[in-house]
Amino acid sequence: MSSFEKIISLIIPFYNSEETLQKCLDSVAAQTVDKEKLEVILVNDGSTDGSEEIAKKFASEKTFATIITRSHGGSGAARNSGITAARGKYIAFLDADDSLSADAMKNTVNFFKENEERTDIVAYKMIPYTKSGRKKCDFKNEKRTTEIYDLNVEGNEFFCPNGMNIVVKNIGDENVLFDSSEDCDLKATEYCIQCARDKMTVGYVDSAEYRKFNNPSGESKALKCSVYFDRFIGKWEEIFSSFDSVPDFVKSLFVEDVLNRISGDYLLPYHIEGDAYREEIRRIEKLLESVGDEIIINFPDAPLMNRYYLVSMKYKGDLDAVTDGSLKLVHEDKVLYEADSVKLVLTRFKARKSGIELCGYISSPIFDYCEKPTLLLRERSEIIPLEIRECSFCYDGAKIKNNTAWGFRTVIEVDKRKSFSFTVEIGERSYPVDFECGEWVPFNKKRKFFVMTGIKCKMSDRCFVLEKADKKAEKAYKKSELKKYILANKKVFAVRFINYLMPKKRIWLYHDCKGVGVDNAYYQFVHDFSIDDGVERYYVVNGSVDAVKDKFTPEQQKNLIAFRSTKHKLMYLNAEKIITAFIEKENYLPYFSDIYPEYIDLFSGDVYYLQHGVLHAHLPWKYSYDRLDVTGEVISTNYEVKNFTKNYFFPEEALIKSKMPRYDYFDIDETKAENVILFAPSWRKYLISHKGEGGWMPDKDKFIQSEYYKKTQAFLNSDRLEEILEKNGWTLEFKLHPIFAPYKECFLLKSDRVKFADGRASDEYKICITDYSSFVFDFVYLNRAIIYFMPDFKEFKAGMNDYRELDIPFEKGFGEFTQNEAELCTALQRIMENSGEPISPYKEKNADFFFDKEKDACDRIYKFIAE
């Protein structure tokens, strides 16, 4: 193509993007490039929401914009439609979730014009964004200068782009196209490789920004699941085999991809078993064998333990630890890791009346290959060996066990000025530690000193100093901190100043989860509200206050506050107790994670986790004591005592053995239950996209093609099910998870005995059919019959719903495990033949599972918290 009508074509594929498309297009309209030379190609990939209307309106108002409409085929095929139609000399891309800085197109075009003979692909700065705003760039976009990078030069192999922040040449019929298959998440990576391979260079423009909104469950995230293992590894085998000698920049992109998969536990093909699994792992090892150690070990920004997990995979575990003058990890004669110290991370440094509670862990890549170390606390002349055991940070920067981390917990009484430090002994040698602080620790890079709960706390490079402080000293500390912020950050200053002036009150805040309705925190709030103990109690509503007002008395309504309102933010810092049914930060913390460190030294309160069900999904990297800012957690069973102390690092004294508050409201009298079956499957993360706090975006085409839908629909309309219900005089009610409400219309119910649930309480059902939902434990408590139904067990094992293991496996559960309509109907028939009662051994197991059936859970929780 020798002449072009336009200087640049910007291709924007969209699919059901009504929430984000307008913002995306506003950034396009604001471009400073000559609009006469700009072509915007909007590719409608079969949208069924209002995004097509948004695109049409934009195209009708902007002469430089056109629309291509096609049936849904995925982002790769949609981009290819745009590439084929492009009339610009250069081609750029923009996803509908994202936006551009005003000069992005102009500056990249100008750079390309000046360097046209030197490169075929130009990248520009990618800035990640979330709901809370701009985030830190990755290594490819931070502190890089505008220039051409030779990918053959050592160090530059890490700089090849693998996203849509690129501009390429339009070479007509010879244009590189994207992989158009729907089950490939390497479309952008492969495209960038093909564009860079001829000249082995990539340009970079620092003065242009691609603003990437991080969608936690978008198309590429879902396709990273290990059920697509063959597609992922096959694509890399195909890419590697296309080169006579694979360049280091390609190997670097492979390592980057594998490291990302380790972080999310998307790498290993868990749905495959036995020898076949080993053969698939060998495919990864074979590719790694061609990658130099330096690329893996020196990969920028990647968590250390993920890099050495990959090293171990490359060498099949054939590594040795050497602990002489330094700590070394070696393969044969090659030193792969060397350090003079051990990393010690503090995950908890909580000032309490009894002293300072310390939690943390020590880690080193050599710990997988050496004897168990000894952690020593040194307090002046006294040396105290601390008890250590494997902790949740064996999953360090990953949802896969990638190292051996040794956790510790201790309480240091502050009866006088104390100075203490740590050392680690391995064999007969002693090593110093390097401190790092976790997100719940008030110490950080800017704060080495704070005063809380009557204790002055100071941190230096290798030790801590503690001493008692009175209220006057605490007030003086807060005043001195104000001076630091008065010019540096006026918003933070304002919050801290109001906190400084606020009178100290006894405030308890109660939180449930947005979209779930009232839960355990509501029941505890209602119970506690009437207690005359000098506490001001507030129920925090994450959603519309008006929508829940009718559940509260007029007096209680006065104490409803909106989540993340100014009032909530100020009350949180002054609160004595936080009581929450959901422990994820976004459910109770009014500050976003990036700003909370500015206030964390002001919060001296305690957090109590009521739970919203009995935890049985295996999630140590999420719910362990050393990951949470929690003082006490409500449990309902002896199983949880063992599980939390053994697998989740909880001290037993932090477990509130009361049962969840809602069980006070359950009626366990089975005679009041009707002959109705509840069928309540949980939602699936891989079948719906998260729009952050904006909610969820359904994909009905994808949903109805899933095994989850097909087998569920087959069961609901099964002739055999209808026969069983008719013969025994029962009905079945189908209850979709609230997140799956948009899919209700996909289900057609043909039998009069099968209907959608209409708000009946759990204790009104006699039989429950569910999957891995913690909902099952309500029926264990009631000692009602339970059947597990997992139509997508392969996808579950592959981790497509964020986890793939249960702490109580299905085979050790509370009912029969089924995977299809025939198995489920057979299991249901057996229960019917037993008069709707649980069959043995499940009836006996259910009866003994909970602590008791007394209606005193709220009383016991209040007593624990108050004391």
C-alpha cells in the first residue's frame, strides 16, 4: 500500500461495553492529532446491550468514525476486521474499557514518522487504573526514555510489549493478524512478537499514555484458567518452533506469561491426572530448558519466590542449599541465588493493652532445600527462640505453593522501655534479617515511628524500640504528624485534623456485603443495639440506605450510615470495634488500599469477622490470620477449630466458638418444613465479568454454551425428575445466586412442580441440592438431606472459579456427590425412599457437626467482643 487516506487508524472492538465505552470514546474525541488524518474504526462484536447505540451516536457526530458490525467472535477476530478495513498509514488499538491521553496518537505518530526505517512497532506508556484511580506502572513503562530499543541488547529483552499500547505499520495484505480463536489469551503477545521479529527492535514513546482499566475477570483472565492449558502451552510451542534460534525477547515474554500464571495459579493442568499430567508438565519444562537462568532470575518486578519456583521447575528440583558464609542455592557448580541475610516480613504489629502483638514470617529461596531454621528474638542480653511453622506465605505472591515460609506470632509486654531484634540460625551459622512490613502494619517507608494504645513504637533497619506513652504523648504524636501533611497532602491533612479534634467515643460499626442483603452483621447489630453499655452502634449500608430501612426500627434507622461516606471514613478511624460478615477490604474498609497507609496509624480498634458461612474452600492465601487485620473470628464447628489453627495460622484464643448470629433465627423443627427441595447452585466467576463496584456484566452466549448451564437445564427439565416429584408429591424450587440473576431468563422450566424460589427461608426446605457453596452448612445445621451437584467439576478442578480445592472434599462431605442429571436423580430417589430424610451415614455426621443448637450465638459473640 503506497499511499494512505489517513495517517492513523484507531481500532476499537467492543462487546457489551455500555458501562465504559462512552469514557473511552470521550478520550478519542479529545485527541490532538489532526482529525482529518485520523480514522476511528469501531467494531461491534455482537453486543446485546446499549453499547451499539453509544457507538452509533459517536459515529453520527464524528466524521472520522465508522462502525463495523459482526457476530460475536472474540477480540482477536474483531481487531482483524478493523485491520482489514484500515486506511491509515499506521494502526493503533484501544479496548473499550480503556482510554488514551490527549496527545497519545499525535506523539506516537510523530515518533513513528521519524523512525520509520528503524522499527515496525512502537509501544507507549501503559498506566493501570482501578476504581480508586491511577496505579503504579510496571517495569516496561516506568522510567524509560523515548527511543528505539534493540531487543538483541542485553537488558532490552524484557521490553517487548504484550498489550494493546502499540502502534504498527499498515502494510496492507501483508498485515500481521491476531489469533482469532476464542480460547487463546496470548493474542496480543503473539501479535507483538510477529510485529517485532523482522527488525528485532521496538520503539517507545514516554509522552503518550494508554490508560488501562484493570478488569479482574475479563476475557484474558478467564482464558488463563488451566483448563485451557493445551492451548496456552501449544501456542508457545508453536511460537518457539517458528524460530531457528529463539530470541531472548521471546523467551522473556514466555517467562513473563508463566510467572503471571503462577501468581494466579493458572499454570498447572489440575484437571488432568496421573501420567498424562506428568507429560503435560514436561512440556513446560522442555520450553524452560531453552531459557537462560538470567532471564528467569532477573525478570523485573516479578515476586522472588515465583522466579525461583520457575528455576526449580526448570531443574526439576535438582538444587542444593549451601549455608557457609552466605546463603546460596546451587545447581551443580552454578550459583543461582546468594544472599547474606534472610527476609523477615511483619504482617501484624498491633498495639494492645497487653503489649505488642507481632505476626510475621521469614523466607528465603533456600528454605525448600535446607533444614528448618531457628528464629531468635533478641531482647538486650536475652535470646528467645520463637516457635515457627509453615504459614500462608508459602503462597507468596501466588495462589500456588511456591516456597517454604516460616511464620511466627508472639506478644511483647511493654512494662518498660524495650529494644529487640531478630536473627536466624541455620545449622551452626547465624544470619541477620532484612525487615519488610505488610499492609496492616503502621510502619512503612515514610513512617518509622508511631504512638498507639499507650505505646511508642520505633523501627530502625535492624531493631525495634517500644516504651509506654501517656495520652499526652499520643496527642503530641498526632499533632506532629499533621505538620507533615499540611502542605504535602491537604486531603489527608483534613481527615487527620478532624480525627485529632474528634472526642474519643466508644463506636462499634457493623458491616454486611453489598448485593447480599442483611447477613450476620445485621443480626448482631439488632441484638447489640438495645444493650446499655455506653457504646454508639452504627450499621454501615453498602448500597442504598432507603432500600433496607424497613428492616430496622425507627430508632435503629437513625444509626444507619452509608459505606465510604465521609461520616463512615471518620467514624472508622475512631471506632473501637469493627464487626463484619465479610472480611474482604472492599466490604468494610472505607479507604482504598493505596490511601489507607496514610491513616493506618490512627486506627487502634479491633476487627471481628462473623463469617457468612462455614469456610470450606481452600483459600489460605486469603483467609489466614497472618493475612488479615482481625482480632477474633466467629466459628460454628469443631472442624473449624482444627482447620483454622492447623491450616490458617489462627491462635485458638482468636476463635469465637459461638456459631454465626443467623443461627439464632433458624427453626430446626422439621415438622414446620414443607415437602420442597431447594436447588441452589453457586455462581461461577468464569461465566460473568466483574465491573468493579459497578456490578457484574453477563455474557449470555457464553453462559448457555457452558456445561454448568446445559447440565443444570437438563436436570430442571428432566422427565425422571418430574416423575420423582409427581410420585412423591414434592416440588423443587430453583434459586439462582444473586450475581447470576441476569441469567434467570435463560432457564425454561416446563414442569409445574419445578419453579423459581420465591423467598422461602432455608429452614422451610427439607432437601438441599447445591455445590461448593457454604450455603450447604445451613442444611447441615438443620440436619436436612443434602446432595452435591457439580456439572462443571473439570472446570472447578482447573480453578476457573478462583479456587479448586475444598478443606472438606466432596467425598468427605454431607451428602452424595453427583455430576449429571442421571446421578442426581438417582441420589434424589434414594432420599425420597427414606421419607426425605438424610440417609446414613450423613444423618449421623450432620447431627454432630455443629457445637450445639442453642440460640445464644449473638450473646456469646457480644460477650467475647465486649471482654
